[in-house]
Amino acid sequence: MRDLRIRYTIHALERLAQRRIDRKLIADCLEAPDRVIPENGKLRCIKRINNKVLVAIYKVEGASGTRVIITAFISSKIYKYLP
């Protein structure tokens, strides 16, 4: 497992708590995504988890490559994110 630098916005922390998403799932998604989609200066990281997908939206900051998590959610619409 690489030593990824991950920082969370206040919005992301609120949404993770609200949606009961563990930070380890976010780290796993960033470590081994099934798909990454660039989108308006941000990245959409997608990871299949059982019969759903975890979607984490983040940006990369600075020379250290810190991943700043903006928000995350879990969706049952696998076909939408993993064609």
C-alpha cells in the first residue's frame, strides 16, 4: 500500500459521516480504482464494492500530490459509472 497523502474538505467529512462511508474505503478507492475520470480540473475515482460503486471526487494539490477529497458517495448504478 502506497503512502498517499489524503486531506478532506469539511464538506467531504460531513458527507462521509452522513453517508456512513469509512475513510479506509476512500483510501482503497484511490489506491486501486476501477476507473478514474478527469472532470473540470477534478478527478472522479470509481471503485466497485460488492453490488455498488464508491465514487470519490477529488483534486490533486501541490508537488506532494496530496489528494483533496471534495465529496464521496455510494451508488447502486454500476452501469452509469463502470460501463
